[in-house]
Amino acid sequence: MPSKMPNPNRSLLSVEEDIEIVGQANDGREAIALTHRLQPDVILMDVRMPVCDGVIATREIHQRYDWIRILILIKKFKL
């Protein structure tokens, strides 16, 4: 699924030969829907997302798909 927003993490991961990026969500609700459809092995989840944050999305995904590993990403911005 093409992303509406640029993502430097996608660029970093795409150079790894043994990693296939199968989806990218722009918000937590979309992450939950993509997980249901794609059922990936691993999810890289950003905590700060619009609509439904990554904490809530992670909780919902883990309750439904407890075998999927979720790595939490926390971006720190300097003001």
C-alpha cells in the first residue's frame, strides 16, 4: 500500500534483503485494518499517530493476533 507520507524507516528497512515490507499505515486504525488483512510476522509501530495512537493499536492487534511481534518506535523531536 503506498504511503501518503514519506517514511525514512521504510527506506532503511527496504535495503535489507531478508525483510519484505508488506504494508504501511498512516494511523492506528489503518494499522489494525492492515494487520487483519496482511497478518505480518513483525510490525514496526509508531506510538504517536493520528486517529488512534500506537499504544491503542498495539493493544488491539496483540489481543487478536498474539503471535505477531510488535516493535514500538518512539520518535523524539527537539524543539
